[in-house]
Amino acid sequence: MENLNDEMRKKIIRALESIYMERLLHGDISRENILIEHCCHGFRIMFIYFGLSKKSSDYKEFKSELALLKKMLGFRSIKKL
């Protein structure tokens, strides 16, 4: 994930946030479970492997998963982007 620019990193965060909008925790945030598809108009982000996912309304769990992703992407804080 070292080769990602800021726009790509922010789009990855927004993709995970859109999963949370459905009250779903991914459960296995890792580089292997994030696909980046390059296309003519830029790129598309997809999270894959939802085998450990679960429905949840627990904001604390959401923040924990989001903090893990931001750390993995090289963000220093967990402020909203």
C-alpha cells in the first residue's frame, strides 16, 4: 500500500465507510482484501472476503476497524477525512 497516492488512500477509507453505512463490519481488514481496479476514468476500490463480517451497530467496533485501516494506509490520526 506504499505506492498509493492520497486520493487512493482516501477512496479506500470512503469505501470502508460505505460498508459501515450498511451496518456491516468487514472483520478482516488486510492488504489482501482490498482490490484496486484501474479503469479509463481513474480507479475503483473493492473490499473482498467477507467471511468474517458481521452485522453491527457498535460504533466502537467501527472505529477500531477504521483505525486499523488508517494505520495500514499510513495515516497518523483517525480524524474524519
